Amino acid sequence: MSKSRNLIKKGTKILTAKPFAHILSSKFSTNRCDYCFKSFSFVYFSGKLFKCSACQSVYYCNKSCQRNSWPIHKVECANMKRFLPKVVPDAARLMARIIIKLNHGGGEEVGYYSETGYRKFKDLMSHYADIKKDEKRLEHFMYICGILMEILGDISMPNYPELIGIYGRICVNSFNIVDLDMNSIGVGIYLGPSIIDHSCVPNAVATFEGTTIIIRAVEDLPCLDWSKIRISYIDILKTTKDRRTELQSSYYFWCNCKRCEQPEPAAIAAAKCPNESCMDPCSPETDACRKCNTELPQNFKETFAEVAEFTGHHLQNMKHMAYLDVSKACLKKQEGVLHPLNMQHIQTLQSAFDSAVSLQHWEEAESYGKRLINGYLIYYGEIEPLTGILYLLIGKIQLYLEKPKQALEMLKKANSILTITHGEKHSLVRENLKPLLCQATMEEVYDS
């Protein structure tokens, strides 16, 4: 009886938290509220925005956000003005805000993760020794310190070890705050949620409503045991080698989760069988398909290596900006060479989809999105925010292309996922998904 009473069902909200400190990414500074991150396209107040008249650097959606931001901003304001016309780097601004907060008693602020369990800023791991041995991070730290000296002015600065400790806590414990499409728009430090460890097969997910973080279970759990709750710290659409490398370099641990310890799926680095009717993944090292015995072309190993190198080079260059023409060139090279579930092929489709959506090339976007689905289901899993959002975006595109029947099917799949990962009351579900579902239902009935 007690086990049943303690059961945490998938979709259950297990933790919410406001940030201890947060910053809006500078590239969104003129079109989002600096405090709550709302987009200005939806939050006009009497036809105008509230801009800080002193520093001329930050905007607010209303007077309430401006007042709530003032305890920290009043200290940074004059210094930001002095830094103009240069833009304060995001990492430096977040570190400055934490220093300001700690100087005003913020070290005593607690973030609860249970009725009695809580964390203070000092409880967050700093990885002090790892940071000191990390040349790249140490160089970045020194750069940030130089900016802090300039923008903090007469504000009392922590000593050198304390500064490294603050910097380390930011590096290892910060969350990327994402918008409704899961695009990063800022960074926050959350005290309670910092207790949650990583897995490449997570049983919980983090989503955001503005700057509030929400943790939900995506599996049925026997009880709420924080030592067993796992989220993913990184995008897991990567090979085990790449995931482990990123986790080691960013968070200083070697991942030994179930997914990392198991053999990779056969298709992850596989070639396509020359037999069009055979979908079995082929090793580029073999001479023939293991299933249908179709022989691979002569010099196929060299061709495969060339395509993989070409794709890897362009994917690295498109890490921060996807280009449709480059993505299409990669996909062209991959035809008949990479298996449809090859990780590089999936990542290229993702770049093509993102860039087609950005350019409003809707027919191409629909095609790339549909081709992405199997890869998402294999590598992300079904109950994952990005899988749900992919279905949502495809359904939205199909509605625009006047394909209500197909759109309704996609949106129903999105609904089955996003009501678990985000909840019925989340603005993504309430304001985006549900109206689209109603529209698709009405248009499908009308067409039939």
C-alpha cells in the first residue's frame, strides 16, 4: 500500500525553482525582458517598452519586472553604462550579479529540493582543482576577471580562490534557460535543482516557464529519491564518445550511465546497404551486407571515410548557425553511403530542418522534419521534449501547407509527449499546441 502511495507517475512535477541568479543572453537584449525573458513581440505596454534610462542596456516588459530587477541592477547599472558601447560578455555579467548578490547576503539564500533538504550557493560543487588544471577554462577565467575589474568599479571583490570558486560553480551548475522551442535564451543558477545528476538515459526533464525551472518525471518512479533522479546535462544526439568527451570537458566526470556502458546501436556509424530494399546497417569495413549479402562497391571504405570527413567538417562549422545550402550539399554526398540512422546523417537533417524553418521553406522543412522522426525516436526516445516539439513543428507546418489530416496526426503525437514533459498548464501546451489541435481537428472535419 505504501509503495503505491509513494509512486511518482510520469508527467508528475517534482520540483520548481526560481533562479538564484540569471542573465538574458546579450543577443536577445533588445527583444526580450531582461528579468522575465518574455518576448517583446507579445508584451507591449501602452505601445512602448521600458528601457533602463541610466545604462541604456536593458529592457523590461513592465514596471513590475523593472522593480523586481532593481535590487541587483541598481548596483550593476552605472558600471554597465561605463562599459558602453562595448557589450558585457554574458559570463562576466552573470558572475558580476552573483558577486553583487553575495555581497548583499545572498550566501544565506536557500533553495529547497524537498521539505527539509536545501542548498546554498556555497554547497554547489566548484571543481576548484579541476578548473585550476584546465588551461582553456583558466584562460577564460582570467579574461572574465579583467572585465569584472572594469565593470564592478568600487564594488568589493572576493579574493582569488573565492573568485575561482564562483566561476567554477557557474561552469558546472548553470542551466541553459530555453524558450518554447528549446532554444537557449539565457543562463541561470538554480540552487535546489543543482542536486540532480546526469544520465544519457534520463528519468526526468527540465523545462522552463519564463525563468522558472520545472522538473518532471518522464518515467514512473517507485518514490522520489533524489539520489536516483537524472536529467541530461547535454544534447544527447551524439555518439557515446562525443557525449563522454563533452561531459568530461564541461563537467569533469566520465559518464558511466546505462547508455554509455552499452554498445552503440549498429546504425550509429553505419553505411547504407546498396540493396535499396534492405535497411540493415552495414559496416563500411565489410565487403558485403550481413543480411542480404549484397556486395559493397569497390573502394567503398574510402568513399565512406571521405563522406564522413566532409560531413564532420561542415557540421562543426554549422555548430552555431545552420545553412541550408551546406546541409543540402552534405545530404547529397551522403546519398547511398550513410545509413538513414547514421548519427552524422541525423545531425545533417537537423541542420537542414532548422535552416529550412528559419528561411520559411515550408515544403523542404516538412520533408526534413519527417525524415528526422525515426532518428529522434532512436536517440532521444519518445518521451522527450525535443521529440514532442519536432512533432509540433511538423504539424504546424502541415497546417500551413493545408494538410490538416497529416497535421492532426502529428499534433496528437506531440500532445501525448508534451503533456508529460511540460504538463497541461504549460504555455507551450496551453497557448501553442491546444489551439493548433483544435484548428487541425476543425479543418480535417471540414475537408472530410
